[in-house]
Amino acid sequence: MRLNEIVFTDASPIESYGPGFFRVGGAVIEGPMITSPNGTQPWAGYEDTESLLALAGKVDVIFLGTGADVAHLPDVLQSQLDDAGVGVEAMASPAACRTYNILLSEGRRIALAALPV
């Protein structure tokens, strides 16, 4: 069987996650985080709309991990993202991490903002 190495874009894949943390590109991020082709950094959560809006035009969709369980985004956040033309898909953080990694491996223009499990 032939195995092909996955080549990611400039962004790093999610290597692992656990209670209160994410491991991205070898670095551990405690608490909520956002990762995109611009890098990985801590994220202040739903109130930090500026970090998400800054991705307008740079990514096609942001996967928003809502923690251990899927939850609806706050209406204000959803409205701001819609008004800016930023596509967002909310899902539980484990599913968001998996989906992000798959689409990243395809070279898609994506970002992930996630609350820890």
C-alpha cells in the first residue's frame, strides 16, 4: 500500500485537544483559540468578534467549535459575521477540529475558532 504525506497550506493542523487545551503545530494553546493561515493564537471567545471579522476575505469559512456540545452562536455574533460576509459553521469542538483538518489537507481557505472541551 502506498501512503502519501499530507501537505498542509501555511496553516497548521490540530494535532490534539483535551480538557482546556489544543495542540496546534507543536504548541499547546490553553483555553479558546483561533487558527488560520495567519497563525494560531488565544481567542477570547464569542465576545472577541474582531479576530473573526479580521478573517473576512481571507478565508471562505470559519469552523466555530462550541465546546463539548454543539450550540447556537449568539445572535449578535451571527449577525456581525453575516453582515461582513464571513461564512461560519458552528459545531462541537471535536467535530470542528476534524473538519478543519480534513479541509486544510485539501488546501482550502479556512479557519478554526474553538472553545475547549
